[in-house]
Amino acid sequence: MNGIEVANWQPQYLRHPPSKEGNTLGTDYLLQIKNVSKEYSGNRVLKNVNINIKAGEIHGLVGENGAGKSTLMNILFGMEVIHSTGGFEGDIIIDGNVANPKTPKESMELGIGMVHQEFMLIPGFSIAENIKLNREITKDNLFSRILGPKMKTLNFKKMGEDSRQALDKLGMSIDEWLPVAGLPIGYMQFVEIAREIDKENLKILVFDEPTAVLAEAEADKFLKVVRKLADLGIAILFISHRLDEIIEITDNITVLRDGEVVSSLITKDADVHKIAELMVGRKIENTNTAKDMKQEDEEKDYILELKNLYVDMPGEMVKGLNLKVRRGEILGIGGLGGQGKIGVANGIMGLYPTRGEILRDGTPLPLNQPKKVLDSGVAFVTEDRRGVGLLLDDSIEHNIAISALQIKEKFIKNIASFKIMNNKEVKEHALNMIKELDIRCTGPKQLTRRLSGGNQQKVCIARALTLDPDIILVSEPTRGIDVGAKKIVLDLLVKLNRELGMTVIITSSELAELRSVSDRIAIIFEGKLEGVLSPNDSDVNYGLMMAGEYVKEEVS
Amino acid sequence: MDNHLQIEEIKVKKQTNVERIMGFIVPIVFIVLCAVGYYLSELPFIFVLNEVIIRLGRNSFLVISLIIPVIAGMGLNFGIVLGAMAGQMALIFITNYSLEGAGGLLIAILVSTPVAIVFGYLVGRVLNKAKGKEMITSMILGFFSNGLYQLIFLLFAGTIIPFKKEGLLLSTGMGLRNSVDLAGVRYAMDDIIKIRPYPGLTVPVFTLVVIVLLCLTLTFFLKTKLGQEMRTVGQNMHIAQVAGINVDRTRIIAIIISTVLAAWGQIIFLQNIGTLNTYGSHEQVGLFAVASLLIGGASVTKATYRQALMGTFMFHMLFIISPMAGQNLMNDSQIGEFFRVFVAYGVIGLALLLHAWQRRGKK
Amino acid sequence: MEGLKNFVDKVGYPRLIIGAFLFILCVMAAVLAIPVPGLIGDILTRVGMNGILVLALVPAIQAGVGLNFALPIGIVCGLIGALVSIEFKLGGFTGFFTALVVAIPIAAIVGYFYGQMLNRIKGQEMTVGTYVGFSVVSGMCIFWLLAPFRSPELIWAVGGSGLRVTISLESTIDKVLNGFLSFNVAGVQIPTGLLAFFALCCIAVWVFGKTKSGAIMNAAGANEKFATATGINVNQQRILGIVLSTVLAAIGIIVYSQSFGFLQLYNAPLMAAFPAVAAILIGGASIKKVAISHVIIGTFLFQALLVVSLPVINILADGSMSEVIRAIVQNGIILYALTRETGGDLA
């Protein structure tokens, strides 16, 4: 609703001609994000965000996952997800005019371009065709005069020339008629950029984690090109988790946390430390300070050791992780999204192709064989509750029993040498679990699809517990569940640890949550262990570790 | 621009393995089959050549009508059966009004076009609801509409739809006869220009010219804005959407074009045959056209008019020679007939299998 | 209104529409004074004879392979079994069970390889399956022509080589099940043996679903990722589903043939999967979810529709219309299932 009101408001608002030399109202900003707020069904994800960017400026945007960066970008691009959920408050001002794009097309016409994290390239097409995708240059012919513009012939010569020009601007001498399939990944990114700068009216270019896919040498070249684009007078919004890169290339930096701008600073006044601290902040005051980091001890009794672990999980690759888990502890695994923390538990379970070595009580555990891992007394509560964690169209009791049925042959009675499922036992066990974990449902026969997120999570945990594990891996246990359920789930995990002596490994994006329950917290960066911290270590250390700057500092 | 990137050796994988297999091995296998079959059949060369040319003129148009949906990423459009129905309806229409000759044929083409557009639109709508399962859906859609077609011509013809021409209806006055004699338009198109360069050899030049024109138009079309959009949609629907192309609309247009071409193709086919089997002529259209295209080396995602023509040539060559080859080899002509039906189904099954296999490999 | 919508959602459009259609036909039949006992007897016979072929789809859906359009593969195996039993001049129950004993292992082996193949093309099972089924049937045509059977019952007496197109079972297994303990109630002939055998098969499939193997196969079919994370070998479970489906199809065609009285070779099995698929969809199954009740309800509704429509339409219109209506209903239902967003949740 708000979006529409704001849009109708536009004509009365400052309708100055585009300011050339920044003379209007004293703003020489090309892009202003003014008091932008957004909520999704009552949940405020952006609060009064203000960002100003001048032409030729490179502006860094940093923040943890869930800080609101992607929502902000969606607003900037007029994505449907924003407008189908009630629009946003505040204004996007371009050249002093309220723009507030409502569709991606509008935003494109306003001169906003984006280099996507996932390339929007068609492999079977040539570079030139990709650069000109749906913006092809055409010429008239007999049929187009009769049947309309769709019948116009493509002017391949002109398309090639334009592409050549765009590629030259980036300093790429590659043949524009080569197919994109088979190009090295760095080149693909340049083709994406070439497409954006080929748009004549391009004023603002957004890079979303552009260097994540690049090798180091490629990244260096890439940053030089970005600088060059800025020199052409394009305003650049640069989103990255690599803080050193941000410091190196940007002019100004905005730090987002929990949907708010916590700081806007000039890059030369900033350093990696400061940004790291700002990024993490402290969200919950009552972290359990009672716990002290136990000293590293070589003689320790390790229940699980990961040696040089590689997990090929798309988007969450683990690349050579070494980690030891002590018997009876709660180990937290943290890190930013995409750095590989989620891959660890999935790799241990063998759900994605894994290399390296996993020692269980000192003996190697077979890789890529979920059954063997489950047999050895490791249980897993997945981060993808609805996709992997549940049989949504099956009853609660079945969901709880099925793993134990498969792995432990529980709940079975033999009738004439047929292994028949013992429905009575299954039901009794489910009722027990429902009582113990306080699963709110109409009964053990209810389909899990109909349960709330928190109760679904409890069903997942109940299933894991039915396996009687001595190690339980829990990924993102509180994602998408309400506050009350969050507490119950976390308390339950602590209780399992304390009362049953279960070793608990929690992977979570919520640092505060990890710090409130864990004995130790391992931070994963770029698929490797960056370091292990105690729950009450300083915010700076957490920030540095999550940004991958901790080890570098130690070395220097 | 000081820091020019060094061009490294970029090895371009032009074609994936499966396309290579379909593109080369399949046609080669069939060339060998045709050669061996021709040798075994002991049929005179001129006879075989004449038959193949006739069938090429008769069937190519239908096979080419399959190409555009392939390019738009919708796979093999078994729904051309609906186009064929539109063509047949038009032929029944002109027969009823006793319109004859080339003029009658032209009217049939004009009548069939709007009908085919409507059919194509409906098929497109349905297929947009079944993305990723277009082929089986279009096939079932063919069966389904065949039922409706029969309902119309068995029950409504003569009762709701008036027919004036004698002998078109069954003796009960309800329902169309099983076969409609198309004597009025027989060879109406082939005969416009027809040459006999050699005794026993007849070449329907005009029909072949029309087919060549269609190929040229197709080539031209793929270089237009709309053609490029279809290629984009065919390669990746998501990227096309992000780039601002109306994916659903583009797919519907692709199917409409295919359906209209199929309607015309069926008219060309039937003017050559000379009789319309009211309830059967269209049934196998999809099967044979698809098999022809695939034999030419096309795959579910890639097809050209060259493959269509070559495939039609070989498939029909096999049709002509296999009964005799079977007779001479195994003393049984039936075996050759079964063999060619097996070839039709088998080659489609194989193409789908390879395609699905490749798709899975990519993930 | 709300109540009505709930009712419709629960029963599902296919069942509702077909049910209503059937009801209208029945009323018309009553008005036209068509003898009811004959119709009921026919319906019972046809339910029993087609039921197992419909049931054959169940394990495949449960294992997550979707609608097994490659049913003809199993059917062909069943035909081989029946041919072997006739070749050895076995009649009655001996012949019937010999056919089963021969057919089942062949079907299991063929199903195993077919399952292997399907595991490499996940997501495209239905399209590929349809054409693999067609290919097998058309390939088998050549086999029937060359197969080394000698019994005069099987091969052409004069002229033509190879097996006959239709083989009469009169002297062998014709109506062995139908006639077993058959009795007559109020003019309705009850094919006791046939129905009992169908019920037996249904119970077997149902019980299998309650065993450990069945529960695990169901889990693998319901959510592949879930199953993997639970240590289930999903590919193995899918093969199991296909093997069971193929074996049931083989049994199904033997039961069908003994009731029909003829063995149909060559192109006869080509389209056999479609009526079965339509029946199970009418019964309320979806591409992902199925129950035995869907089989029974669906087969009953579909077959009853065919049986009742035949005489009614014969009187009102042309006889061949019944076949047309079958085509429309059958393919319309399949089309409906294919174009549904989820392909599931048909209640």
C-alpha cells in the first residue's frame, strides 16, 4: 500500500530538472536512499536506512547475512517480492528526483544496473549476443513493416561493434563472437559488466559479492576495472564480505546491522577492525559468561576429528577444514553465509561429495555413506527442515520413527518372517516425544505439513533422538521459528548435553544464539577453520574472524 | 586502457557429447541401414528415388513444423496432431462446398490458418502449465483432442453441423464417413509445376520449391528479434525472464507457428495422397514427423531444417525398402514393416533417453 | 459454500466429475430399461480383470518414479509366460500358475534393468518411460514373428509365419479364475475367483506397505533428500518399486487374458498403460501419492463408466461413441494430472 501512496505522491515532490553540477538543493548525490524502511508481514527488515552516493564514487556496503542488504537491493531494483508484500517506505532518489522503481524494467530505465552473483549468461550464445540480450539492435525489413517490430532482423554487425566497444572499455581484447560456454569464470563476470556498461544510460552499478567466485589474480584485475568504471562517472555500490577489499577499493562505507545503518564512514578513517566490530555488534546482553573457554589440551578426549575435510556442497563449500570436537561439549559453528559452515555437518553425514578424513573415537568413519555414519551413533537435524528434514505429507509418528526403523530396526515385529512395522509402539513412542518436547499438535497422526516451524523442528529433533545418538549435529535450529519456540529448542539442546552427556554440534548464522549455548565456537571462513573462540570473546575478534581477517592479523 | 587482459587459450566446447552422438552417429547409422536395406531390397534405383522424392514433398513440411518449438526449448511437439486436425477440417470444409483445384486448396489453407492459430494458442496455454513435461503432455493432448475431434465428426456432423454434399455423411445421416475422397484437390499443388525428367521419375517441383521457401523463411525468422527471443527462452527460461522477455507469450507464439505450419503441412500431405481417412490420417502424424526429425540427427534441444530434410529422406527410404528387404532376407515382408515401426518408436525413445541422461549429467 | 468447497477439495475433481457422469449414465440406463444384473456382472468382471494392471502402478508411485507409463514392458513379460504355458499344453490352474511362474522372474529381471535405466534419467521418467514402452512393444512384434513356438494353438495354421495376432485360450486357461466358485445372485454372475485374486493382490501390496521395506520405499519416494539423509539407498528403492510394478503388470495381463479369453500379441499392449493410469488418477491418486483405495475406487468408476456407457450410447447414438468417450475421459484425466502445478495433493 505504502509503495503506491508514495508513487502517487511523486508529482508533487521536488521535480527539478536533473542536476548537472549538483546545484539543486545542494545535493550533488547521484543516488540517495532516504529513510527507507521495509517490513515483511510485521517483521521489520529495514529501518530508516539512509545512503548517499555521488557520481564516480565507490560505496561499500557491508553487513552480516540477514542485515538487510538483499532487501535493499530488491527495493533498488523494483523487484516483485517488494511490491507484492506491500511495498516500502521512504524514497529512492536519483539525480534529485524521487524515482522509487516499481518494476525491474523501470529501474533499468532509471540507469540502475546490477552484476548478479549468479551469472545471467546464456552459455550457447556468443559474448556479443549475451551483452545485447533482449536489447538487440535491429533493422527493418519487408516482414517487419507488415508484421511489426518483432520481425525486425538482428543487426549482428552493429551488435558486434557495440559489444567490442564495451569490452574495450573494460580492457578485454577477447573476440566478441566466442560462445560464453567454456569461458573462464572471470571472463564471464567481465561479460556481465560489459552488458551493464553497454546500457547507454547506466548511472549506478551494483556489485553483489563480485569477487566471491574469482581467483586472486582475477580479483585484482577486477578491482582495477571497477575503479576505472567509477572514473567514467558511474556510481558504484559494492557489496562484499571481504573487508580488505572494501578498504582497498571504496571511498565510503555503510555498515548495516539488523536492518539499520549502524555507521557510515569514510574509508580512509576506517580499518578492518572497526568495520568488523560494527558488523557483528552484540545483540543479546545476557550471553552466558559463566562458561570459560577450557584450555587447549593435547591429551583431550576427542569424539570427532575432522582432518583436511573437503565438502562439495554448492554455495557452502568446505575446503580443507581441520577441527576437533571434544566429548561432551557443545560446539558452535559460525561464520557468514556461503563460507561453508553449513557444509561441515552435511559433509560429516555424507550428504554431499566429501574428501578428507573423519575420525570417530579415533577410528576413521567411511565418507559419503550416510548409513554408516548414522550406524555409528551420529544423528543430524538438517538446516533444510521442509526440504530434507521431514516427510511433509506423512504423520508425526512416522516422521519420528522412520530413521530408527531404518537404522536400528526399532518398532518392528516379526510375523511369519516378515518384518512388519509395529504401529502400537510407533504411536506410543510418538506420544512420549510429543509430551517430552512439547510438540503442539492435534495428535500423532497429524501431517507434519500442518505444523508450525517450531513444532516441525521439534519433530526433526525427536527423530534424531529416537536414534539414541551420542553425537547430535544440529544445523540452523532456530531458523524461521518464533521466539518462544527458539528458546525451547535451545534449552532442549543444552539439556541433552547436560543430562544425557550428548555431544552437540550446533551450526547457526545467529552468532548471539551460538554464544548463549556453546562451550566453544568455531568460525569458518572460505571453507576453512578461521579460529575457535570462547563465547565471551570480544566482538572485534568475532568480527575479524568472520571477515577472515583474524589469521592475517596474527601473521602480520 | 593499459591493462589489456591476456587472451588465454580458450577451449570452446562447441557441442556436448549427446548432441554429437545424435548429430553424427544417428544419421550415419541410418545411412548404413538405408544402404544395406536398399541392397537387400533389390528394388530398381529409379523406383526408390521416385518414391522418396514423392514422400519428401509430401512429408517435409510437417517435419519442419517441429523445429521452432525445439528451438524455443519445448522439445518435440507431438501437439502438431492438432495442426493436422485443423488442416483436415479445412479439407472437409472445401470438399463439402465442392471447391476444387489450386483455388480450392488455397481456400483450405486460408480456412485452416485461423483454426490452427486457436488450436496452437490452446496447446501453448496447456504446455505453459506443464513446463518440463511438455513432450508427454503434448502427446496426451494429441490423444485427448483426437477424442474431441471424433466426437465432433461422429456425433455432431449431420446433426448439429449441416453438411450439404452427398456421400460425405454416413447412411444414418449422422457422422462423417470413414474416408473422404479428395479427388477435387488431388495433386492440386504438386501439379502446378511437375516435371518428368526420366521415365518413371516424377518431380513435384512446385511443392519442393515451397519447401525450400519454408526453409529460407525459417532461417530468416531465426535471425529476427522474435527468433532470438525464442532461442533465448529455449536456452534458459529464467535468464530470459530476468532479461525482460515474456517467456510464456514467446512459448505460445512458438507453438502457434508450429501448429499453423502443421495444418498447412497436413493439407500438402493429403493433396498428394488424395483421400482423407477422417478418423486416422492425423493420428500418426506426430510420431512419424518426430521420428523423421530425430533420424536426421536432431535432438530434443537442437534441430535444423537440414536435419529435418535429411531425416525425412532417410525415414521414408527405410519405409520403402524395408518390406522388400525383409521379404528377401527373412522371407517375410511383415518383418520389415514391424522393423520400421520399431525404428520410429525406438529412435524417439533413444533421443529422449539421451536427452534426459544429459540433463541429469549437467546438474 | 465453504462446506461445498471443502467437500470438493476432499473428494477431488476427477472423482467428482466421473462420479457425476456415471450417475447420469445410470439414470439413463434405468430410463432406457437396460437390464441391470447384466451390467453389474460386467462391471464386476471388468474390475477384476483390469484391477491388477491398475494396481501395478502403485509401487512405482510409492517409490517416487511417478506414473509408470512403461507398463507394457511388464505386460510383454506376462504374455511370454502365458505363451510358454500354452506351448506345453497346460490348462486350468496348472496352466495359469505356470504362466505366472514363468512370467514373474522374467518381469523381475526386466524390471531391474529398466529401473537401472530410470535411475539415470530422474525427473523424466514419464516421457522416457512412455517411449521405452512403445519401443519394447514394437520391438517385440519382431520377436513374436520369429519366436520359436511350435504349438498349433499359437502359430498360423496356413500362410503367415510367427505367432497369431490373437490366441484363443479356450482349451487352456480361459476363465479359470472367473469360473472358480462363481455363483449367481439375482441374475448377477459373480466372478468369485477373479475378485478374490484381485483382492489378494491388493492385500499383498497393502501389507508390503506396512513392512519395513515398504515403509522405507515409501519414504524414498516421498522425499529423496530426506531418504538419503536417513541412510536409505534411494536408487535401490526406486528399482524395487519398478520391479514390483513390472511383476504386477505381468500378473495383471495374465489375469486379464484368462478373463478375456484371448491372448493379444503384437501391437495390442501398445496403449495399455493409459487406461490404467487414467483409472488410478480417477481414483484419487496423484503423481506422488497413492493408496490401495484409489486403485479400487478408480478401477470401479472407470470400468463402470465404460460398461454402462456402451449400451446407453448404443441406443442413443452410434456404437463407436463409447470408444470416443473412453478416449476423452482417459486422456483428459491424464492431462489434468500433468498440468497441475504440484502434480500432487489430489487428496
